[in-house]
Amino acid sequence: MYQIDYNKPVHLHFIGIGGISMSGLAAVLLGRGFTVTGSDAKRSSLTEWLEGLGARIRTPQSASNLEDGIDAVVYTAAIHPDNPEFAAAKAKGLPMLTRAELLGEIMTNYAMPIAVSGTHGKTTTTSMLSHILMEADMDPTISVGGILPSIGGNVRVGHSEHFITEACEYTNSFLSLYPKLSIILNIDADHLDFFKDLDDIRHSFRLFAERLPEDGCLVVHAGIPHLDYVTEGLTCRIVTFGIAEGTYQAAEITYDAAGCGSFAIVKDGETLGQFELSVPGEHNVVNAVAALAAGDVLGIPAEVMAKGLAGFHGTDRRFQKKGELGGVTIVDDYAHHPTEIQATLQTAKKLPCRRVWCIFQPHTYTRTKALMDEFAQALSCADHIVLASIYPARETDNLGISSDDLRAKLTALGKDACYFPTFDEIETFLLEHLEPGDLAITMGAGDVYRIGEHLLGK
């Protein structure tokens, strides 16, 4: 493995530098004096931002982009061996690192690297804990998988011993990381194009937990099924969290008119403090308890954590209010797994609105096929469901699956559901059927957010 040493800045080239995670890591290294070049298929706001920080970026990708003096090349999982830059780097004999391997190498330069994992809630919990650390004046370096308004993007370059990042299980990328403090929020069936089944996923989380050193700490949800499999025999410290279960528990939970929770944290039977959230939903109470447990492990006073949490108003695409149109509230959410969808829609149903419309764009054919029944049950929480075509992401359509199959499942459950192949058709339908007092949520990990933005533009 090529070693990244902050005391010896070198020249790194990023293939696919415009991605949300790759751009963040490039920015961290630029802040440490590294020379960064890169390429992507097209220019974007992220590539322009990196150029403003000093990166040299070219589009499109080409072998000629590999200039002289490059010490190592970083690439994403989406880059295949037939990519011209990948092939050229191999031919030159340059050291090659995946994005996850680079992230792991960066972590070794910090005394307290923190990794937030789980099938759901990583971005929100990473952001919550980041707010807590910043409120405590701990000057953390942050790499988050979304846009966090308080840091003006997806990365913050600090100058302390604290580094916090998301740890994604897909393709086992989190097994390249070297955390000192890890959070496991949940373990659910997902990414079944890579994992064989839930047991396979659970095994990977076990291997992730084993990466903690003896003087490290695992903060893990007490309600995870078969938790003993993940934690048994670990040499590190283990603390659990949850609602009414675990070392750290949320108690006396109440919700305001916007659905934001207030609660007490009880640690081993003793009240640690009172906390108020500025983001809605019970799932965010759970995320907050995880962040608070980690903050307490780090020795941050409860009153400081309370102030940090209260100042967190969410990240982009996490129950983000986009605006209002003729008395209709437009919200956007990144939820693309049944568990996430159900949590988001249950939150929406508790808000003062006439009807909840869910405009859902399934994400990948394999996930849609594997979890079809679960998607139908989760979407049933909405009053009306409008389905967009499946967003393929990294896949091609070779499974014979369509959003219309999901529509049929919902119709069989007695739900009002329809499917339209194009965004234009969806927008026309919504303009004809939305009424004042309705809440319309665009939902999915693809580009479905454009529907809400187009509606507001009209």
C-alpha cells in the first residue's frame, strides 16, 4: 500500500475527481500541501470548487491527462481497467489506490480517526457529530457524504488530531479504514448486487469492528439483531445506544409541530442532559443518541453537545424543504432503501399537512428486484405514490424489472399509485393533482430532486 504522509506531500492524480467523496479527499490533501491533479467525464460545481483550491482538472478522461511527476493515482469503484487513464497509469507502473484505500491512509495521520458506519443514517450522524466537535472547539477535519451547509460543502480541513468520516460498507470499502472510534448505526439488507445476503453483510460489519485497536471504542446500536456476532470477543471498549435500550438511552421524548424531537439522555441510569433537535423524525433521535454517545466517549460536556446538536439543521437532500408552490410544500429526501423510506414517510405523516405525496425514483435494478415487497410496504405509508423510472446508477437493465412492477404491487395493496416514464409526465400530473395543504416529497438517490426544483421554477 502506498503510504500517505502529511509530512511528505506528494503529487496525486484522481481519476473521477468530481465525485462527492473523491472531491472531499482531494480537498483535504490540497489543504495539507499536496499537489492534486484529476479528471472527470464532465465539469461540475465540485470540480470548479477544487480548481479554486488549487487542483488542476481536465475533462474528459484521457491517457494524456497523466502528466509527468505523478507519484500515485487514486480511482473510484466506477473506474474499470479499460478506462484510458487507469490503463495508462498501470502501464507506467504508478502506485494505484482505491478511494477507500486513500481514505484509510489519510486516517493514519490522525490520533483520533472516527468512522461512522451503518446501512442508514451515516451522513446525518457524521454531520451531527461534526457539529458537536466544532462546538467543542476541537477543530476536526471532516469528510461527509453530502453537502453540510455549516461547513460550506462536503469537507472541512481542520488542524487537530480529530478526523471524522463516513464508512461505507459497499464493496467492503470500510475494511480499508483505520478508525480509533467507530459507530455502527444499523445493519440491514442492502447492496445485494455485491453481498450475498444479510449474513454476509453482518460478517463484513464484524470485520469492520475488528479493525478497532485495543484502546479504541465501538459505539453500536443495542437493537441490532444478532449483535453478539458483531461484538463478541472484541478487545476494544464497547458502548451501546438506543431508545430505551443500551448504555446511552433517549428518554422523555417529545416532538414539536415540525416533528423535531426533544429528549433526555440517560447513561447507565443517570441523566446526562437534555437535548433538542432541529431536524425531524424518530430516526434522527436515534442518530443523535449515537452522536451523543460518541461525544461523551470523547469527553465533551453535555451542555456543549446540546448546543452543537441544536445548531444542526440538516444536510442537503435529507428531508430538505425546497419551497412552496400554491400552498403545496415541496421536500426532497435521499431515502432509497425501504427502511429509510418508511422512517421518512412516518415523519412526514406526523406533520400538519393534508395529504402526503411520495414521488419515488427506485435506485438500481438489483435493489428494486431484491426488495420489491419491502419497497411496496414502505411506500404504503404515503397517501399517494408517483413512481419514476429506475435510476440505473452503476447497472444496466438486464433483470427485466421496471417501476411499473412496483406500481402493480402497490395497487394490489389498495394504494393510489401511478408510474410515468419521464419527469415531464410526472410534473404535468402533479400540477394537475396537488392541492393546497399537500406535502410532496421527491425521494431517491438519483436525480429525482429535479422534479421538485422544476415545479418550483414553474
